[in-house]
Amino acid sequence: MESLTALVACGAAFALSYYFGKGRAPSLLMALLLGAASGVGFAVIFFIMTVAVTVVLPGTFNARSLGVHLIVLLAVAPLGAAAVAVFARYYAMGRLRF
């Protein structure tokens, strides 16, 4: 259960960073920063939501596994989301040149 929710949070961070990098970031550096911020933001949202579900429905998540997934998500999501935003920015800028 923890792995599935972590994958959803990571996918959402990648999707938001693609959106930022493709058309909303004015520069490459801004795309990188917005991608990293979306990764951290979705990692925090993952933690808050899973803890809230565990408080409401005890026994749903394993605390140790939740902590491990949070640590991995805090490491992977910002780096991956920043890379996705940069590559989306390169792609968008490559299509605009004529």
C-alpha cells in the first residue's frame, strides 16, 4: 500500500514538473527549481495524507515502511522531477526555434 501511494505521489510530481517545464517556466533555471519544488511538495503531501489516513483508519499503513518510502521519495522525487522539467523545457524550446 505504501509503495503504491509513493508511486502515485512521484508520478504526480513528475506530471506537474512536466507541465512547468513545458510551458510555464520562463527559463531553464526556473524550470529546474519548479521541478524540484514540485517533487518536495508531493513528498510532503504524501507524508501528510498517509499519516492522516493512518490516524483515521489505524492499521492501514506500516509506520516503518512509510518512513522508508518517505525518505526514498524525498531523495528521488525532487531530482527526478527537476530532470523531467529540464528535459521538457529543452523539448519545448527545441520546437519553438525556426
